[in-house]
Amino acid sequence: MPIILAIETSCDETSAAVLKDNLVLSNIISSQLFHTEYGGIVPELASRAHISAIDKITNSALEKSGIDKKDINTIAATKGPGLIGSLLVGLNYAKSFAIALGKDFIGINHIESHLYSCYIENKKIDFPFIALIVSGGHTILFLVNDFFDYKILGQTQDDAAGEAFDKVAKMLGLGYPGGPIIDKLSENANENFHKFPRSNIKENKYDFSFSGIKTSVLYYLRKNFYNNGSVNNNNVPVNDICASFQKAVVQTLAEKTIEAASNFGVKNIAVSGGVSANSALRKELNKHSAEGYNISFPKPVYSTDNAAMVGYTAYLYSKYSSEINSNKNIKEPAFARFNYSDF
Ligand code: KG4
Ligand code: ZN
């Protein structure tokens, strides 16, 4: 039974978790709230904050789990994609930990760990399934045939959906991260207040583009609410604009996901990543349960970046690694399986 210590520092959350098999014993997350004053993440400050927090967060995770360091078998850490300076902090901390204690080390792909976050403390998802991973850095649609056997169907060609939420929130002076704020403000607002354009990519119907929607919000604000070169916030129907923007993003995500499921004849769908916490997206996708789709979302705590999902992916690797290595069908994506010796 593997006991795993997992570390996640790909962006602006410093997180450590301890798992015994697939059971999460602790999952400590510290969010770097100071980025709010800059309206977005400042990478250099993010890495410095990880350095200050990592040891304390790891010790809290160990303490809360009741597991002694010497009983850990495997140390897992996010190896990318993410902010390079932030990743280096967690990776090097985890590798040093592994070297010092003579434990195994495994580097985990961040996108893959979001994908498996749906499994944690949740109902089983039968293969094959369509996975939508939608976060601040990624918007990707996969066909998942088995553990670690995927085909990428489409992805964003410009901004990620979460990035569009963050940028629109910044335009409206709402703070960072924008997704949860826009979600909250949209609750009782008019989502039909203005129709922002939905984008379609001709080359691949499963690809996404969100920069057009984001820019159309900017032009709409400029055209209707700019006064002497700046937006007059008092006159802006902020909540209705948030709800209308959110509707455009949510409809795009939901339509493409359902279209992929329908075209591939797949009834199971898993949606993960920070934007999967969005209440309108959950509602919109859940409407399709009536057509026989089983839709899974991670528990809210596992939607945004956290180390438990890193540990869970490491657990799956340890469980299925012999099968993975012998499975000739696994050709893509290039989610390279990193080992100790790769660093
Ligand atoms: O997965 P995550 O924590 O980090 C990345 O891997 O990027 O996702 C963060 C993103 C941010 O863009 C944030 O605005 C968005 O997820 N987000 C949301 C919500 N909660 C977080 N977007 C829409 N609605 C939410 N409730
Ligand atoms: Zn993430």
C-alpha cells in the first residue's frame, strides 16, 4: 500500500498532501492572495512565496495525516506545465526530500492530475469518457480510453477559459482570481442582457477560442461606458455583463463537450480544473443528464490547484505502471512519465 507525499506549486497555490493508496489523509492549500493587488499573478513573487511557504505547508500536511516521514514510500510533485519558477520550487523541494529520505520520486503532469481529480472521494467513472479540463492555463477536450490512455480532441487556440474570466474581471475592476467573483455576481443577474459572440474554429470543431469573447467585452465597455478615456464604473451593469459573458463561455464549453460525447458515442463525461467549480457550467452540463449522460465534477476543493490530485495521479501510476509500460496502444499525448533519473 503506497504512502505518498505530494507537492503542488505550479501556479499560485502552495499545496502538500499525504495519501495512503487512494485515500487523502491531508491536503493543505495556501493561496497567494497578495496577487490580487496586481490584478494577476506576478511569476517572480509567486516563486518567492512558494519558497517561504513550502516547508511549513509540507509539515502541516504530514502532521495532519498522522504519518511519519519514514513511512512514506513515494514523493510526487507537479513537473509541469506551469510557471517555471514556481514549478522549480516544488520539484526541487520534493526531489531533495526524496534523496534525503531515500524514497522514490515521481514527476506528475499537471493536466493529468486535474483529470484524475474527478475520482477523488467520488463516484467511479467508467471508460471511455470525455474529459474537459478547464483552468486558468488550459482548456482541453480529451477522449479517455483507459488510465493514461488518451487522445486530445481539441484545445484552446488562444486564452484559456479561466484566463478569460480573470481578464474580464480585471476590466470590470473586480479583482483576482476573476472566475469565482464573476460566478458569484452572475447568480441573480440577467444572462441575456447582452449577447457576446461565441467563437467557432473552422479547422477543428473541438478547438476553443476565448480571446474574441474577452475582447468583445472590452469593446462593449468602451463603446457604451467609456467616459474621458476610462470606464465609468457607476453606470456599468456589472452583474448583467458578468452573467452574459459567463453564459457565452459556459455555452461554448458545454456544447463542444456534449458534441464530442455524442459523436464518439460516449455517455460518461468528467469536467475538471479551476473553472469546473463554476456553478453555471455545472448547471448547464447537468441539464444533459436527462439525455443519459453521466457527468462528474471534482469536489470543489479538488477543482482548483491542490496536491491531493497530484498524489492521486501518483497512486494511479503506481497501481497501473506495469500495464502502462506494456500497453502498446498508448501513443499520445506526450505526457512523459518522469522518473528520478530524468532530473
Ligand atoms: O486549476 P486552477 O486552480 O489553476 C490552473 O491550473 O490554472 O484554475 C484557476 C482558474 C482561474 O482562472 C480562476 O479564475 C478559475 O480557475 N476559477 C473559476 C471559478 N473558480 C476558479 N472560473 C469560473 N468560475 C469559478 N467558480
Ligand atoms: Zn491547475
